[in-house]
Amino acid sequence: MGTDKSKQIPLCVALSVLTIALMSSVFVRAVTTAPADGNLLKEIEAPLPDYPKALWTDLLEGMVTVMFDVTEEGDVENPCIVNSSLPGKFELYALQAIKNHRYEQLGGPARHMKGATKSFFFSLDSEPMVPVKVKYPQTALESGAEGFVVVQFSVSEWGEVRGQQVVGAEPAGVFEAAALDAAGRMKFETTRFKPDQIVSHMFIFSLDSNPNEAVVATYPAEAKEKQLHGHVIVEFDINADGEVENPEVIYSDASEFETAAITTVSQFSFDPDKPSTEVLHKIEFGFNQDWQSLSKVEPEYPEQALLDNVEGYVIVRFEIAETGSVENVEVIEANPPKIFDQSALSAIKQFKYIPKYVDGQPTRTTALTNVKYVIAREDSTSPGRALGDSSPDPRSQVPMVLPPNAPPHLRNAIVHRPKHRVNPTHTLFIEGNQKNGSVIVEFDVDKQGFVERPNIVEVQGTVLSEDVSQQILEEVGYYWYEPLVIDDLRVGSYGVRHLIELRSQED
């Protein structure tokens, strides 16, 4: 894993601002530029990358820029990540796509061209000309279900959707028909897509209108005799002042709840100048029931703790308010102190619950949660990194919430594994009087997204000492990437190249 100091090769060639192609899918937009001193590049085959399924629920948007060479035959060689707006998320998918590109050289005899670049923009919003409202299925209104559907389709020369099909849904079997109907009603600019281009769009089905301030519903007196519980779905409009207009019940588990639900929603307020129509909101009514978890946010493993190989835990006490939000969060025990406190607190403040109900009234209650931080290990017997496709994804390990009277021995049973080690960086600060420069590091990425066998293959503008070379390789060894998934199977990525700018940082 040594450094080849003999290769003092310029990494980046001056690039023109010549745009060869602008495309959209998944939604992925791609722009190719050619070296300033080279031929023009015409794309012959230009498959676009998939949007990682593991990121669907995060609704992330990002851009990845890849630098590569083009052979005399038009094939792509030596693709290298040179920029990424969300390091660790989309890079492997951009590299997988660019390796399958083919080009024709225009303007002169074909030759080996270095320094071409292509940028991919990743999003799950295909941006139709006019937003399309989805019809919430009646069965989902009755159950109070929420979820999403991802639909893939192509766009005709008239801007109409064709060949739409569902490629993912959560939960399955609930929203697919409504999503396909909505996709079929979308319209696009006629020159925006190629005829054979595959586009993806996520349709979100939500019963939370996200008002600026939550309002607690009053349990109706007439429902107390029957000790009823259930929910009501209210549809309404939002005017330019952010006020609710035309509230109407479109589903209720019991008619006794409907007036209280209308009264509650009528008190909502939203940001002005953002009018909307046919907005849905679910109001819960309980009689005597304990609180229930609706959603949790996974804490981030502090980067410095990962680098220093520090593990520990944080026990946090908080209150679940009448609205189901988390309030009055405080650390009551941490080991080691101060290392993981902020990470745990930041995540827990974003938890959401159905509150506890006593005699029909939402009641504030106290809960405990323990977040135990464990660094992923290289061996399968450790409690950290999971090896093999059958092992649980380490990102799925989220903290559990304990009741206030939970016995102490349960506290040690709650484990939080890091989502990743360190986000890949494109600038590395080196301590000491090191001359600024750049390196390309080549490595493999296994099925779990961990880096293996990093090696410095190109150096520009500096001479690396043995200590600096080792620091670079150790840094890259901590990188974690969203695993590459092809046909629903995780696969390893080999020969991944990553550009890192070196910047000196005096002691």
C-alpha cells in the first residue's frame, strides 16, 4: 500500500465550459465537458445512474462530478470522483454509470483524451410543469396509513408520461394505484427528455400538514361514555395569509370526534404566501392508552469519536408533550462525559409520538432513552460492523425508548451503531509544513460500503513524506459509502478513485 512517488502526473486538465448533453432522470441530470485542448465529445451511450433505494425515505438531493479519460475507441477509463455535494451518498452510483458510457470524438483524429468530466444531479422530484395532486386511497384514510411510492416512466415527444411502473413502495399494496394514476396525469416540457430516457418520481402520502404550531384536540364529552378512540381526517385549504379555509371531514372512526377535529384544524396556522388546496391532516383521539412512537431520527456518530476509536453511551430523560413532541431533554448519565451528549440530544429532540391519553385527554409524560455508541469492527464476532448480506444493516439500529421505571439492567441492551465512519472529504488538512498538492487514491468498497486496500496512485504539486502518505491512507480507510445495489443485490465496487486536495496546516 505504498505511494508511487515517481508519478508526478497532472491530475486536472483545464476544462472548457462546453456542454455536450443535458439530461434528467431519477431525477438525474448530467452534464459532460471535454478538455480544452481536445476534440468534442458526442455521447453514443450514456446510461444514467440509479438513485439509491436506501436513500428514498431521506429525499436527498445531491451532485457528483466525475473526471475520466476517453480512449481512441470511445470507452471510458480511470473514472475518478472529483466533487460530491453529499459525500458518501451517490458516488458509487455515478461511477457505475460513467463506466458504461461511450463517446465519439468530433473535430479531429480520435486520440486518448484525458480530463473529461461529467456531473450527475440526483433527485426524486422529476419536476413536472404543473404539480399533480395524488388521490389518497380510502383504505389508507381508514387505517391512517402513510408512505411513499417510487414510479419509473418515460416521456413522449409530446411531454406525456408512458410506460409507468412502480419500482418501490412503503407500505406495499396500499398506494401504488394512486401513484400510477398521478404519474399518468403529469406533463413535461417536450424537449426535456430523450425518447428512451427512464425517469423516476417519488409520490409521498402524508396525513401531517405540518402547521407552524401544533394544537391539542379536546376529547369530546359525548365520546367519554363510550370510551371511544380513533382518528379523523380533515381536508382543508390554506389561503395566502396562512389561515385554514373550508375544513371538511373526509373520514372519521366515530362521528363524536368530527366537530372537535374541525375546531382543532381551524386553529392551525401556516407560512403566508404559500396557499394550497386539498390539504389533509389526521387528528388522533385516545381515551386511556400509553404513548406510542411515530418516528425517530438516528443519531450521528461524532466524527472525532470515530477517529479516536471512542465508544460509550448516553442516557437521556425527556418529556413527551400533549402534542406528541419531545421537550425538556436532558442528559442524566454519559460515559465518557461530553463526547456523545450533543449527538444524542439533537436526535431525540426530533422524535415524534402519539401522546399518552388519560380519560380522553393527552397527558404529558416522562421517558428515558439510552443511546449506546459502538464502532463497527472488522470481525463478524464483534457487536459492530455487520458482515454479509444476511446481517442487519447497521443503520437500522436506532435507540429504544424506555419507560421511567425501566430496570437498570435493560439500559445496557440498547445499542446504536454508527451510520458510517467518516464522510469522504475532498480536502485533507495536513499538520506541519507540507506543500499543498493533490492525490488520487484508489481503493475497493465492499458490499457493506467500507473501504478496503486504499493506495495512492497519482500525486501532483507536492512530494509526500512517509508520514503524510500514511495519514492519507488512514483517512481514506475510514470512509464509508452508500453500498452499490444492482438488481436488489449489494455488490462490491472495485478500483474506485477519489481525488483529494491537500492543504498544509501549521502546528
